[in-house]
Amino acid sequence: MNDATAVHAAALVIDTHADTAQRLLDEDYDLAGPLLGGHLNFEAARRGCLAAEFFAIWVEPKRYRGRYVQRTLELIDAVHRQAEKHPDRMRLAVSADDMLAARREGKLAVLLGIEGGHAIDGSIRILRDYYRLGARYMTLTWSNSNGWADSSGDALDASVARTADGLSDFGVEVVLEMNRLGMMVDVSHVSDRTFYRTLEVTRTPVIASHSSARAICNAPRNLTDEMLRAMTKNGGVVMVNFYSAFLCEDFRKAQVALKPERDQAVQAVMQKAEAEGRVAGYHEVDVVERAFAARTPRPPFSILIDHIDHVAKVAGIDHVGLGSDFDGIPAMPEGIDSAADLPRITEALMERGYSADDCAKILGTNFLRVFREVEGAAKERQG
């Protein structure tokens, strides 16, 4: 066992974003089974020494219009059912202490995060219900603006209504209620203006659950250096995304060029399903997107480490972590194909001079600190 292997095995490895819940629901996928082209199952988590994973509860806003809450509840149910099926291998966690307890028990801690504020359907009460069901963060937007927070995903669409300041009055209420509940505020996907307004409003540290560095790859989803420094001041943590189009500028540009053709192919899948009286499953769309991603060569593994290194240098070593986007992205860099490959990150960081303590922070304890701070602030407010 080399030093990097030992450091990785000793660390509390936390990943804050995987879209595996879609597979559980749409494909009736079982985490105890083979990967079947996916990125995460119990075996891959074990090999990667993954201690805790946040399952993103994401509702595609067009396909499920009018049924956001129903789809959200169905996804949450699919995760709960998986926990009931495998109590010996998985623990549904709702706190920082739960994550640590799961690790002591030799189980994968699975937590829930709502991806996209449209899932609350404009209701603070529904937000509270999601918290009661186990959701411990919410991304204020997905790639769609929702009327109370603006997204980076439709920033160039003149037909989309914007808030005056990045958050409407209701959006401010949402952020403050999340603070009160102990639900982490997630600023991945939001517009730049919404990002800064959120940091003005929140009374606790925030997370970016799956965002990389815009200085290296000019994707609107990524954070600028100014935003990284703002995260330092806030006390939050930036969890680096593994998607090649958020890591490598050449890959991003190639995929942008393919977007019209890819969108047309996805639309054909959706129309076929609609003609059959159903909604296209997540896997059906994923197959198309992976095929288009495969038309662009994967970037080298080092580009992922470049982003982690950049965030660590600009925001500080206490403000960076991992937010893979497993099972939600069509391409990752060479050398990382599933959660089993996570030890390669520790090895590469140590080769660049990061210490064991530095690696432990990046792999999980930075996020654990923020989680505990949010929990503690909520207890004070509720008391």
C-alpha cells in the first residue's frame, strides 16, 4: 500500500452530487447490481472508499411540467426503498453524525439534495416537507430560472423573465427558511447575479455542489475567481464537477457545436415516447447524450486535478471538495470511469505536493465542516 492509497483509505470521502436516483426510479436499478454503464453502485463505492454520496433529486422541467412535486416525491421514494432493501450496505443519512455513523458501520451513507428550486412549486411548505423527508441541500435553480431565482442555463434567452436583484422577495424567504431548517443553500447552476445576492442574504455558509473553475473552462455553470474569493469570505465550499465540458474548454466548444444536432436527437426521443403515451425515461435521453459526447475525445485526467488545484489556490484549501455529477454526465476525463477511480484523485494531488491533511480536507472534511455549521446555526435559530 503506497502513501496515497493509505491517505485515501483513511479519509472521509464525500461526494455531493450524483444523479443515480433517476436510474433507481426509471430503470428500477439496484445499487447491489453491476454498473451497466453507470458510475455508481455499492461495489464501485467500496473500491473508491466513498463514505457518503448525495443523490440529486432532479426533475426535468419540460417533461414533468405540472408534476414537479409528484416526480420529486417519486425520486425520494426510490432512494428510500433502496435503503430499505439494503440496510446492511446503505444508510439513509440526514446529518453529519449520520455520515460518520454509517462509515463506522461499514455502510455507504446516502443523503438527498434537491436539484432545482422549481421542485418546491412556489411553496415554502413543500420545501419544509422535503426537509422532513431527508433533503439536506437545495440547488436554488437548475438550468431553468424559476421566477424567484435566476439560472445561468437560460441567461441568453430573452424570453425568460428575470428577478430584479437575483432573488425575488420569495427567493429571499426561501434562502432564510433553508437557513432556519438546516438545509444547505446550493449555488451551482445559478446566474452570477443570483450567486452574489444569495451570499448577501444567507446567514450560513453555502455550497456549490457541482461546479468547477471558469478561469480554466468558460462554462457559465462554473465559478469565476471573484466568485471563488466570495465563497472564501462566506465560509462555503466549492465541490468540483467531473464533467468534461465543465473542465476542458476544447471539449466544451466541441459540444456546443454539436448542440443543435444533439437537441434534435433528444427531441426525437421525447416525441417518440409521447406518441407512446409516456414520458421519455432518463436512460433513453442519457444514451443519446453519451453518443454525442463520445464524438469528442476525452480530456486528460490532469484537467480535473487542475480545477481542484485552482479552486484550492484561489478560494483556499478549506473551500474545495468533490461534486462528481456521477450518473448525470455523459463524459468524464480519461482515467475516471466510476466511483471506483476516486483514489486516483488523491494520488494525483499528492504528486502535486498536497499533504495528507490537505487531501483529507478536499476529500470530505471541508464539506463536513460546512454541514456542521449549517446544522448548528439552525439549532440556534430554532432554539
